[in-house]
Amino acid sequence: GYTLENDIIGKISAKNVQQFTQQFIVGGQPSENDLVILSKSGVKTVINLRGDGEFNDFNEKEKVEALGMNYISIPIAGSSGINNTNLKLFSKAIANQEQAFVHCASGNRVGAMFALDAHFNHNNNLEEALTVGKKSGLTRLESTVRNVINNKKKKNEK
């Protein structure tokens, strides 16, 4: 596996940045300088969960690609975007084994998607999935995640 030196996390200005697993750094919106630091540290892919038009300070896709990293956008517009359609896209995006930085504005949507991934793709129960979510940034969207998981269970029981 790979490990990033902890000082990388300290150098990044984005909100709530943390090393979630060996493969994933998670957090809020990176600055252009953050992207330079991430690329130098071995990150190969940036996964952006922000909605279309939510961020216009610089062209993130162009900056990421100019630094030689892959850019994946999965626009999740608030709680309505925490759903199984976006989960399929998210699961596909995180399936490769490369080092990745996964972000939204604050990290909340990132945690929500890792929680759903833990439940639906890795057989974690609701509480385990929420723990994974909180470790990766989940805060205000906890009730949304609970609803998505509980509604899916009800459908399967019918």
C-alpha cells in the first residue's frame, strides 16, 4: 500500500481534510495550491462531488488534468443527490486502487457516499456504515443516509 506523510494533510488548506484510508484523502474544496501538493504526494485521481455550477473560483478539471491527475466529477446537489444512482457512479470511481482525493465543499457528501458504499457494497450494517461515513466526513447528511438505507431495506422486504 501507499502512505502519505501526515505533513501533507497539514499543508492542505481545504476544510476537514483527513487521511480516511491508505487510498483515500477526503475533505472539502481544494485550492489550486492544494491540488499541486496532492499531485506531488502521489494522488492520481481527484473525485469531485460538488454540484454543477457550485464552485467557479477556478477550473478544477483543467487544473487537475494539467497536473497529470485524473478528474472525475459526480455532481451531488445536496441531500437529493445522496441516492443509488450516484452511488453506482461513486463506487465505480473509487474501484481502482489508485490514491485519490475525494471532496465536496466540506466533506459531508463525501462521508455520505462512503457510508452508502459501506452498506450496499461491503455489507456493513446501518451503524457500521454510519461509522464509516463519520470517519470520512459525514455530518448533517446522517439522517439522509439513514433514510436511503432504511428505504432500500423496506423495498427489498416487500
